[in-house]
Amino acid sequence: MSVKGIKSIAIIGTGAVGGYYGAKLAAAGNEVHFLARSDADVIQKDGLIVESLKTNDIHLDDVNVYSSAAQMPVCDLVLITLKTTANQALSAMLDSVVGDSTVICSLQNGYGLESDLQTQFPNNPILGGLCFICSQKIRPGVIQHQDFGSIRFAAEPSAKDVLTLISELFTAANIPTQTTDSLAQARWEKLVWNVPFNGLSVILDATTKEMLDDSKSRALIKDIMLEVIRAAKAYGCTLDESFADKLMNLTDDMSPYFPSMKGDFDNCRPMELYAIYETVLEAAGKVQVPMPKTRMLSQLLSFMDHG
């Protein structure tokens, strides 16, 4: 499929991720439509605000915001930024905004997301975006950006021709981007960080810095990372043990941060256990890669989950 340009963008989920990237895209002059099911009235009245500790703040006064996807127009690009715990309603939402030539990109965390989208929309370009960002929604319509903000885009084979187009769109909005030829590799690399840090932040009630500053929890983080790396390698990914050290060293340099799963737990929201843990354990089982520490972490989180 040939994509000539992106003139309209739909943000499906105006939270910590969708609110930040959508605001950046809108501030750069793009036509952006925001689905904000619980915050639409507040955003309509007060605008959408990004308070950044690293870059300039953004305050969008005139926002195309909707409480229902059924009210939204068909767009050229759809960015899925909902929590995966809401994916049972995603199919119906996308039917309203996806047209024959719409590019669909999931910015969600987890495994197997793009294959589900390809099943629903076999003729549309499907991309994945791996977000490296520390942000949180601190109140309705207000996103606090704490650190980083880059995205690494990857595509299924049928959609690789749109990677450059999407990368250029985000770069023009002052969002650092990268592209990669392997969507599977990109997803597994993100899971190497997400699997230990998200779950352990809940179990240990600790920030990234607190976990890494303790020698025993640091060792546990690495052990879990290595389990994910072994599963990734069984699926043909080119990763080795040094990638775990690279991610931990990178996280050492981050501002102390509670990952998104900790925020969900503290606010009595369901945690993204299926997308981040259950699908990974199932995939590892298919290639006979044991993940005992990851499995125990998943079991503990399941016991604690408010969902």
C-alpha cells in the first residue's frame, strides 16, 4: 500500500502516553483527535496540558476531544495508547476511526499486540511503537512528563514502507524516533525492561532507583531479564546477556521512577498482567524456555491485582 501523507491522527486513550505524544503532535500543527473517555469534559473546558520537567510545557486550548470513539472521524493514522486492560473494547473503538488506508500503530506494552490488529484489519498497515518515556497523568487533562520521550517504530513486513513517513511525522514534532526492521525483536527488547521493573515496583513498593541501588533486588532484576532474553533468543532475536547490563545501566541514569504498573496498582486499577506476563509465559512455553522467576512474579501480581 502506498501512503501519500498523514493529515489526521487519532489518539485512542489520552493518558500518560497518548496525552503526551498527542499534545506534541498537535502543538506541531497536526490535526489530532483525542479519545478521552473519562476526561473529555475537563479537556473540553480547560484544555490538554503537558507539564514537562525536561522540555517546554504544552497547553492546548482548542482540543478535538471525544468521550466516545463513535463520535470521532476516520483518520489517516491511529495511535493506540490505551492500557491493554481495556483491549476488550478496542475492536469496536477502532471500527469508528479506521478507514481503508488508515495506518494503525500500537504504542501499548506487551506481546502479540500487532498480530491481533492484523487479524482485525488485514489490509491496513500495522506498526508497533516502543515508547521510552517516564510520564504520568497527575489529574484529568494534565500529563506530567518526567524524563525521556523517544519512540522506536517497527512494522510487520507488509507495512515497512510507512516507517519512514511515521518517523518523519514524529521527528517534525520534536519527538526523537528510531526505526527497526524487526517488530518481534523490538517487542522482546522492550519486554526485557518491562517484565522485571513493572512487576517488582509493585511487589517491592520501590522506584527504579531504589530497586537498582539494592544489590539483591538488582540481581533479581537481572535474573528476570535473562529469562526474557532466553525466550527472545528462542524466537530468533539477536540478544545476549550484555543487553541486560545495558538496560540496567541506562535505568541507573534515569530519574527515580515508578513504572506505570505501580501507578495502576496504587490507584486500584487492573494491572496489565495478561499483555506483559501471561502472553510472554505462554510464548516461552511454546519454545520450552523455563521462566520460573517471571512466573512467580506473575503469580504474585495476580494475587494482588485489583482486576
